[in-house]
Amino acid sequence: MSGIKAVLKSLLARLFSRENVFALLLCLIVLLVIIVTADTSPQWIYQGF
């Protein structure tokens, strides 16, 4: 069981490296800015209706 635990720990350490955490935070910040600033719906969606 300790072998599986060590593999899982190294996988999580590789997955949540400093670079990946910064990339994830940057992506979340960009998504949040897009959601907050998109106060009106785009008009091209409703052109066919």
C-alpha cells in the first residue's frame, strides 16, 4: 500500500506544481473578468429570431 501512496503523492506534487497553480489562477482570473464585464448579451446571437 505504501507504494501506491508514494505514486499518488508524487502525481499530486507534479500536478499541483507552482507553475500549474499560477496557470490555473490566471485562467480563473480571466474567466472572472469576462463574466463580470459581460453585462449585456451579444446581439449576434439573437439576429435570427
